[in-house]
Amino acid sequence: FTFIPQNPKAYYHLLLEMCVDHALATRHQDDMAANLISPPTKALLKECGVRWRLTSSWREIILMEVIKERYREAKVSVGFLLDFLQAKFYKDTDVHQWHISEVNMLGDVYGGLNHMIFDNINHDIKDLGNVSADYFRPMLEILDRVHQQEVYQRLNIELKPFFDDITDTVLTESFQKYREKDEEIQKVPYENETVPLSQMALYIVSEHAVMKKRFPKPLFGTVDVAGIVVEHNLRNFVPLMQNMANMDGRKLPTGDVFPLYQLCRELVSLFEEYAPSSSVHFNISTWFRPYVLKYLEDLDSSILGWVTAAIQQDKVLSVGAGHSSSASDLFAFFYDPLRWIRGLNWSNDYQRATFMSKLAKVFCKAVDLYAQYMESMFLEFMPSSVSAVTSKEAKSFSEQFASFTFRSESAEAKKASRFVFTPKMCVLMNNIEAVRQRLDELYRDMDVDEIVQILRDNEPAPEQTEEEPHQFEVVIVSAERLLPMDTNEKSDPYVVLSHDEKELFRTKTIYANINPRWNEVYETTLTKEITYLVCVYDAEKTQSNRLCGWQYLCIDPQEYEDYMPHDVWLDLAQIGRLLLRITMKGERDDVQFFFGKTFRSLKRKEADLSGMIVDAMIPSVQACLTERVLFSNFRSKASLLGFFNSSVSSAKVTKVSDEDCDNALGQLLDYLEDSLPVLYDYLTTEGMTMVITRLWREMLITIESLLVPPLSTEVSTRTPLTEIEMHVAFKIVEFIKLYLNGGDAGDGFPLKVLEIPKYKDLLTVRPIYDSSSEELMEEYNRSLSVPGRGRLNRQQSDFERRPAGAAAKRPGPGSMTPNPETVLRILRMRQGTAVEEFLTSAIETQSQARQARAKAKREQVLYQRQLMKDQEY
């Protein structure tokens, strides 16, 4: 007899639950899930199933259902459930042989298990601060196993709602944690808005690090827990940053803003990784750009502090070191801001380029200020006659900086009867050269060319604007070779600038000088091109002032849009030329402009300082190179020889020894011996060459003035030098050159430095010095047709090359050609109406030629400008 219950499946289900519960209660922790039911129990269950006519497939399915329920009741762990499912009790091919009801039943079990696991994940992930991917790994493996079953796949269950539920849960928990953190931060008093923002940004970064460590990969390949948390936190953080960006940036200290910026840079990378398509814009450039600009503005106010700190701690280095420590210390201040700007790693290339451009402006302003201080201290050494001829800017800095060092020594230098170099003067001049060289290194270090290219590629096209007023500064610097108006073959020149017959500006008068230097400034405002009349007058006390020369000056604002100083040489009508330095005030927001302007300013200051040194030395040098000093000794010899032998003229005294030259130049050599060693020891090679070249040129001009009168349309009352005097003059020229070259050792200044055009021009004087008026006129006409006239490659005069007492040989067509102006100056020492007429005609012709060249040049500029406009259209 076999007992078959009324509802076999229900009875079997109950019996199975009792067996499973007993097995769970008595099992060891290490027992495998596949061995949960003991063999006797399995035999009992099988016997009941067979006798009650329950299929084996149904019995296995109901076992899965019971285990699933025990998992739901938390009587078995997820690991146990996973082990149970891994012990698969059927083959996929067997399912096709099952009854349809059993297949559906198995699908329902898997479907229920799917829902249960998702519910558990959704529940457990609420404890976001304590769970991790490892915690959910068994559940994920169960789901993966379930989803691989064919019977489950037939259910077509949509998983997206489950993923969305988990995502919503993560968002809810993330919001709760974010709010708790915000409340915690707000409870603590803070100095400014950057403090809570920095703390919250740090929380977001650290929270991401924690979540990324716990959930390195998205759950199910879809639910990225770390990304969900970060995106949610960033969405809440963005409005706070926007509020800060709307605040007045000047109220927030830079020291607090930029630590926040560095944190936000980390947030940017997170935002780009997890929320690239988000509707929220994490625009760090917009938020922090005002603060970077404020930093650069504050940096601009630090310029004076940098410069004064560098100079106050200045140390003059050892002999031969060149510059002092301040030149290096100044640039040491630059590299911290440069590293800081680079450390921002600004994502917007155009904005980064504008930052670097503004930073370059700050650096260049600091260098300009430093150079002005160097110039002001340099002026303290100069004699009053030289230091008085300086720009207003240099004077003001000299007054500001009166408390700095070197003042006592400069006072002693001014008291000296002769100007002598001092080591510190050389160092000050070297400092300007040193900062120019370091500025060049900074140019390369800042990648200025790359910055310029970025700006050009991104800057919008300039808008067409109406003509605006421009401030102009016209510096009347100096003049050369003016027309001598007085009987002493000098002039007392001053300059008058006028427009429409109205005098606008007048310089002071420089007395007894045909090479005057004014350095006076006229300022005006222009909106369009204007033409001035520039006249140079000779001041007279007893009669009306006489015109030395004139020329038109055309200033077109379009030609000065680079805002750089332009040196303009005006060739005056008839004779001479005038140097003007014209600048349109303003600046371009262009890094190359700042560097270029500073480079040119430094080069000009170097030239100006070397010129001041030479200007200060000129009185002493000229006093040593007068006709009385150079020729008196030789004239005495000639007179004495003539007294004993009246048949011997002074012209026959041609033997001039080195000892004679040394005696004649004794005062000059003593002066140079006091000055030049300082140059060798302290001045750089470039600076030394600049000074010596200018000094040598002034010596040659002084000696030339002994040989020939200045250029004029009138015949001179001067008589030519005698042959012995000419010989002495050229012997002295070669003697000075040899001295500067270093004598026999040749270890002084190189010959290529000394053989300047003025030296070569001077050598052309001797061959034609004794020529007749007709020969000089012919020579003048010939010299006009020879290219490169006056450019010689000789080291001694023709007088030295010919036998003593021999007549001067006129240059042939293939020999050196004198300067046409030199020919006219010699011709002035010839008498006769024809000479004066020739002088007037030649000078007038040259004046007309200069006017024609100036007009042609102007027309060419206008043509090029019109051509550029046509190309733009």
C-alpha cells in the first residue's frame, strides 16, 4: 500500500521545507551548498517523489524555490545561494523535454530571484559609506548566472528600471551625505567665501577617491556609482561657484582663491570624465579669470618693491665681473609669478596667452623702471654740463632716488677738473646691458613667439573706429654740422617748431656749437596727419636772429601705431641735419610690443650713457687737441731752424718722431691713462667698444676741425695748415690709433673698431689738401659720381706713404675718393668769387637732391599704405 496525499505537490513542498530547515540548522559553516541535504534525506525525498508521481525536474525546481525563500528570509547567505546555483542540476538540452508548466515554473523562480537580488542591492547600497563592489560581487554573479539561463531570457524582463532604481538610491544617499557635509562646514565660522568652497571641493575630490576605490567599475557595466556621486556633487557645487564668480573679486584674497582653483582643476577632470554632456557648465575659466587678472594687477603694484629691493641689496661684484647683483636679483623676482601662471595649466589657450602677455608687460615695466634708476644714479656721477641735458623722466627719478648709494662719490667726481671714469659708473652701465641680455633669455623662456601666434589666431578682427586723438612726444635731440653763422665759425643755435605760421615750441639756445644737443620735449595731440615747419636759428644779441636751416616735418599717426620711439633725421635745407625722436604715446596689448619696446629702450639707454661719458670727456679731450697744444712745439722748432738758416723754410721740417708726438699728446695720454684702465677692468666688451668708438670719433672730428673749416656757402678766413702741421696732424692720428690699439702688443681695441668711416674719411683729406680751386672743383664733381665715396681701407695717411718733402699726389680714378663734403670744406679755404659761387651752387644742388629724396620716400610710404588698404578690401 502506498500513501498518496490529496495534494502531493503541497505535501512534498512542506516535507522539503522541513528537511531543508533541519539541514540548515545542523550544517557546518564550511559545508558546501550541494551537500546540504544528507543522502538518507535525499533517499526519502526521492522515494516520496517517485511514489507520489512527482517528476525529478519538478522536485529540483521546488528545491530552488525553497532555497530562494530561505535567502529572502536571510536564513542562507548570498554566498550559499551562489554555491547552490553553481551546482547546476540539469542540462540546457533537458529543458526542451520538460513539461511546459515546469519550464514556466523554472522561469518564474529565476525571475523572482532576479527581483530579489536587485531589491537587496538597492537596499544595501543605501549604506553607501560602508559597502563596496566586493560586497555586491556574489549578488552580481548570481544575476549574471540567472541572466544566462534560457528560461529566464524567455521572460524578456527589462533591466533598465532596476538600474534606474539603484541609480536613484545612490543619488538620494549622495544628496544626503552632501547636505550633511555642507551643514557641518557652515557651522564653523569662516573668513571669506573661499573657505567653505575649498572645503566642499576637497570633500568632492576625496569622496570621489573613496567611491572610485570601492567601485572601480560600474555595477552591471551600467551603474557607475563613483560617477553618479561625483556628478551629483558637482551639480550642487556649480551654483556655489557661480555665486562666488558674481562677487567682487577684490574682496577675496588671492592666497585663498587659488588653492580653490587647484581643487577645481581636479574637479574639471572629474566633470569631463563623468558629466561631459551635462546641462550644467563647469566653466572654471569664467569663474577664476577675474581673479587671475586681479593677481596680475596686484603684481603690477609690486614692481617698485622688486626694483628697490634689488637695488638696496645691491653688491658690486669683483673686477671684471661686469654687472652688480641687482641685475640678477631683479629677474629672480620674475620667475615665481612665471611659474605660478604656468602652474595654473589654464585650459583656454587664448586666455592663457593673454595672461602671459600681461605678465610680460609687468616684467618689462619692472626692467624699464630698473633701467631708469640705473640712469638716474649714473647721472649723479656726471658733470652738471652733461647731467643737465637729460630727459624730464630721468630727472624725476634722480630726485626720487637721491637717498641711494654712490651720491658722495658722484659729488667728488663733479668737483674734479677732468672727467674720469669710476668703477661704479661702469657697473651701472653694465647693469643695463645685463638686464637687456636677461630680458632676451626671458623672451625665449616665456615662448613669446608661441603666445603671439595664439593671440593672432584667436583675436577678433579690429573694429573700424573713427579717428581718435593721439598723444605725441617730439624730442628735439640734437643737430649735426649746422651752418656756421658767426665769425668764429660757430653758431648759437636754437630750434623753433611752428604750424600755420604760429610758433608752437622753442628750445633753449646752445652757444658756440654747430653740433648742439638739446633733448627738449614738445608734446601735442593729433587726430590726423600734420606738417610742421622746423627751423634752426642762430641767436644774435645785437641784430635779428638768422636762419641756419629749415625743413618740413610730417607726422602721420598711422606711421607711429607701433607706439615705439622713432628716430627721425631731418636733412636741413642747405647744410646740416636735425635728430628728432617721435613717439605716439600708448601701448598695444601685445607681448612682442612690450618686449620690443623695452629692448629698444635699453639699447637707447646704453647708447645714451655711453654718449654722456663721451660728452663729459670731450672738453678735456678737446683741450688736449687744440692747435696751440699740438703744433706749438713743432712751430718753435721750425722758427728756431729758420733763425739759424733763413734759407730753410718750416715746410722742410718733416721729421716727426714718436717722442715728439708723445710730447704733443702728453696731456691727452695722461688723461686717457687715468680713464681707460677702468674701462678694461669694469666695463663689458660691448660697452667698452661703444664708448671708445664714440670717443675716437670725437677725437677725429676735433682733429678734422683743425684741418678744415665747417661747411658753409661763404669763403673762410682760415688759412690751410703748413705741410709740417699736416704731417703732425696725421702722425698724431696714427699715434692715437696705435695707442688705443695697445701699441706693439695690439692688446687694446681692435683695428676694426678704430677704423671707422670717420677715420677713413679723414685720410682722404691729405691728398687733396694743397690742391688748387679748379682741382678741388673737379674733384668734387668726380666724387659725386663714385659709389661708396669716402669708404677707405687704409691705416695710414698718404703723407706717410710718400717720401719726405715730396709733393702730394692727387688721387687717380682708381684710388680712394674723398667725401664730397670734405672737398667743399677744403675749398672754403680758397679765395675768389668763383669759389663762393661754386660753394653756393654745390650746397644748393645737394639741398635740392635731399629734398627730392625725402619727397620720393614720402610718396613711396603713401603708395605702400594705399596698396595695403586695397589688399584689405
